[in-house]
Amino acid sequence: MSNHTKSVEVTPESIWNCIVDRLERELPRQTFLTWFKPLEAVSFDGRRLTLRVPSRFYYDWIEGHYSQNVRDAADETVGGHIDIAYVVEPNRRSPISLEESTAATIINKKSSRKDYTDSRLNPRYTFDSFVEGDCNRFARAAALAIAESPGMTPYNPLLIYGGAGLGKTHLIQAIGNLVTEKSSNSRVLYVTSEQFTSDFVEAIRSGRSESFSRLYRTVDVLLLDDVHFFMAKNKTQEEFFHTFNALHHTGKQLVFSSDCPPRELDGFDKRLVSRLQWGLVAELLTPDFETRLAILERLSEMERVALPGEVAQLIATHIKDNVRTLRSALIHILAQSSLLNRKISVELARKAIKGLVKNPLQGVSIERIQEITAEELGITGDLIRSKTRKKAVSEARQIAIYLCTEMTKSTLKAIGLQFGGRNHATVIHSRNLVKEKMKKDGKFAETIEDLKRRIEITSI
């Protein structure tokens, strides 16, 4: 313990107060008041300080932006390294209005692997919290079947592969959580391949090979994340090979994740590649628009935030790669709303996620209006720009021209040129026809407003 803390009683509160003092000195005042003032110390066992945060949003934001500040302040306070854990539990000190919750979710940021009886499962990762869609339905069904009858299905091993942030870790930990819930006697171990390698190297260094084998070869369910990490690590692959054989031979369940299918694991022992394909290989794909909307709805429910439908559509339209980026977009929006004390709106969301969008559209354009109007009214973009006078096409063209006059700063001449070289008089005529029809036909007016919202949402 450093000299600074010797004069105070070593309690969770005293440790945290010292850390807070340092954070207050090095961070902007508004940042400190917003993100750290609401935190409370829960416990300190000499190795780990547990803090209470008012929502998952707080945890994500602190870990994403200030984790190094907290670690440095904590290590300086105690004169050595300690782990930081978080308990997500609403409290009255939070400046964000949240519903009271009796359930607390414990999230360990970094903990010692010496406590071998701990499965290392994150309780948030369950089948209930995993949003199902066409992109993951097969993998989820296989994972659920295994969780209900570990070691008793043909799916042994199960290897789930896919890109980053698609839910591999969530699914394999959901298996462990359900197995643990159904049978408290089942020994479940979740570990990353990096940690497996680290444990193996440490066992060799310290002469504890037998302890390592007892840990990894006596579990009922082994959940091993990111097996691609074993590429070109020959000794670790050899140990993994023997661990695999020992568990599989005794009917224990093996579940792995990877960023690619087994056949693409370069630098892997052929015997291992073969064994990884013994059971079932399931792929996770990029979520489609409907699944992304459902994921955002689930995430907002977890944060106890009412996310407007138009904002959810904006995010789901532009954030297409993975669940992790969807969560990041939601956190950015919540942070903007909290820090600026503004309601969540399309305008706020558009600014908040602009940096996360790949190849963003530069505002509303004539081309974008033509594209969406044609899509919504069931014709092609080429037709809307053509000379044809067919009724359905003419009506769609008039609507698109009207929207261009309302939503862009383009001149009448420029708009006409984009619609097959029509003159400004035709543009004025089309605009007036749509305006008159909107006044007389409420349903038509609603259609136009819906189109405007769709165009706004899809343009950043």
C-alpha cells in the first residue's frame, strides 16, 4: 500500500475515494461529475475492487473511454496492481432517470485464472438475450440443443465461426449459462484460446503440468473462444490436441468459436483441423435489417431507454457490420443525449453515429430521393427518370420532383435535368399537383410524409 493510503482505513470506500481524488484532478470537471460521481464502492478483498454503476451504459462508456484512467489511478493508489469489477445496479445518485431494479449483474473486467472453480461465464450472455434471425438461427438452434443435453447430441464438438461482433462469444457462453442453470453439479469452463495458451506456458514454467491437465481435462463442458489464436503455436496445439482427445473420449462436450471455418485455419495441425470438423460447424452471418432492428430494441430495453422507431431505423440502415457496432452506435447516442441534455431524435442520432458509418451519404440528394421514391412505389429508378408517360410512372415522378423541391437546395433547372431533361415549368407543375392532392387527400399526404421520413432516415 502506498504512503498516501496508510493514513486511512483500508475500506472499499477509502480506496475508491483515493482513486476518485486522482480522477477528479486529471479529468475535465463535467466528465468527472457525469461518469464517476455516481459510482459507489461495493467491496475490496485486497485484490479486487468492485464498483457499483447505475446502468450497463455507464459500464460500456467508462470501459470504452476511461478504463486506462481508472486502472492507473487504482494501481497508484494501492501501490500495485488490483483488478476492477463492476456491479450494474441502479442507485439514487445516477443523473440518468432509470427504473429501480432488484437484480444486479456482475461483470468482471479482469480476474485471476487461479480460481479454477469459477466458470468465467458472463451472466448477461443467455439464449433469452440473444436475438435470433436468419443470420444465426441454425447456430442458435444447435447451441440450444447442446445446452439442453451436453455430450449427448451428435454435435460434439460444435464450432461456431463468423466475423467479429456477430455473437460467437454470446452463443457459446449461453450454452455454459444454461448448463449451469440446469445442473449445478456440471463443471463448465469458459476460456479464451489466449488464456489457454497463457495457462499452458505458465504451467510449463512453474512445473504445474498436472494441475493444468486436471483443470482442462476434468470439466464436463469446455467452451473455448477464438481457436484461430492457436495458429502457428505448435506446442499449444499439441496440448490442445491431447485435451480434445481426453474430453471427447469420455463424452464431455466441446464447444469452440473461430473467425473462419476449420479448412481455412492456416498453420494448424491437420489432425486438429480434422477433429474440429468431427461434429457440427455453424456459421454466423451479418444480421439483416430486421434483425438489426430487433437487436437495437433488445439493447434499448436492457438500458431502459425508449428508443424512437425512426432512430432505430436510422441506426439499422447505416450500421450493418455487426452487433458490437450497433451497441457502440447506441452508446454514442445515449452519451450525446445525456451530456447535451437533449431528447433522442433523428437529428441527434445522425450526428452521433456519423463517425461509425462506412461511406456515409452526404445529406439528401436528388438521386437518393429518386431511388427511395421508386423503391417505395414499385418502379425502377431508370423509369422515374425516363420520358414515359404511363400513369403510375408519371405519378411517382411528380412525387419525387415535389420531394426534391422540398428537401434539397437544387434549382428548378437542376431538378428538371435530373428527371430526363425536363424544364423548370414541368418541375413547378409537378410540385403544384402534388401539393394540391395532399390538401385534398389525407392518406396521400401521409404517404408523402412517410416518404420524407424514410429519405431523412437513410441520409447521413
